[in-house]
Amino acid sequence: MINSPCVARCGLNDDDFCMGCHRHIDEIVAWGKIDDEQKLIILAKLDERKKKFQGENNTGILSRDKWLESERNIKKNNKNS
């Protein structure tokens, strides 16, 4: 089991990436449901994202509405695959 990279400093930028852990909202929501291989793919992207986002500010919060919207998008995408 691979632990979440969450650092409990959640705040989304304009593109819905968390400025704490650098995951996209969809990756955060899906984390508990995806397998370790998919988690490793996400983890491999985080260092590059951290460099890219350096100096950006949190412009949004990880709200329940954002979470539910992401869950709907993931379910929709899974049905279309």
C-alpha cells in the first residue's frame, strides 16, 4: 500500500492542482480507489509539478463542491472508457 502524499496544506491553483501535495483534484479524489501502479505514476510527476508551481499561490480551497464535482467527472470518464 502506498500512502497519500498529502501534507495537509490543501489549496487549489487555477488549474485545480493542490499547492500542498501538487496532485490534481481528480488524482486526490481517486487516490483511495486506484492501484499502486497508478499511484506510482502520479508520485513520479510530483517533483516536476512542484518546480513548475513554485511561487504560485493557492487561489481556491479543496471544497466539498470541488470534491463532488471531481467524483462525478471520474465516474463519467469511467463509464466512457
